[in-house]
Amino acid sequence: MRIGTDAIVEIRTLQPNDRESIHQILVATEVFTDEEVQVALELVDTVLQNPHQQDYEIYTAVNDKQEVAGYYCVGPTPMTQGTYDLYWIAVSPSMQGHGIGKQLSDHAEARVRARGARLLIAHTSSLPKYDNTRMFYLRHSYNEVARIKEYYKPGDDLVIYGKYVSQ
């Protein structure tokens, strides 16, 4: 369905040939460090190599040519009841501003809600390069629930957003 200038995408489960596209998206955003990109790809590899694991779910947004425009990774937070982490959500810079991030976020929320989630948590950085990320969460009804000063390094706080998703 097309709404205004929103792009038409299909959201589907991760496929093996999506890995390189996800890698390219993570690098192209110019937000993530090399170490962060490697961690994201480790989660992709975990899902691809062990499809029956229960820690992570990855979905991709693809266009009509099956090209990956964005993706997300969620999973249950260990030792909690009904809390899930939104580990990664990223959209290709060339596709940002077309509603793909919202579609991915909405899909993630519906997916975890169907699995019994009450709360979806997202962690991010306070650095200026993450301004758009923090605004994305606020625009999509997440609330800043915590901030830990200088968590990542001096001058770089951990900012935690949460959204109650249960019906």
C-alpha cells in the first residue's frame, strides 16, 4: 500500500543473499563504527546459520526487485517477561525519508506483540551523528526511559528508549 511518498516494500524474513546488502546499508549510513557493523553481521550470521535459535529475529524490507532497502533485528531480553530488544534497525540512506523505517518499526512491534511482548527497548548513543536515530524513536512513540552518562566513552551517553506494545 502506498501512502503519500512512502515507498512500497515487502517485509520478509532474512534470506542468505541479504547479508551483503545489510553490510552495505550499515556502512552507507556512516553512523555505525566498524565494530558495530561487525556485531550486526554476527547476529545476521547467527540467524542464517541456526534458523531454529530463539534469540534473534531478522526481517528485511525489499522492493519489487527484491533489493534490500532496510532491516531490523529483535529478540527477547534475557531474564525478563515480555520485554524485547530492538537490536538493530537501519534503512539505506538512498531510501530514508520514504516511510521504510516506520514500516519496519511497525512490523517489529506487531511481531513481538504476537510473541507476547509488553515492552520494546532500543539503545542508542547520545553523539550528534545519532540525532536522527533519537528523533526517529521519539516520532514513533518511544519514550526516553533512561540515560547513562559517558556509558560508551567520555562524552557519549547510552540513551535507552522504550515503547509499551501490548494491547
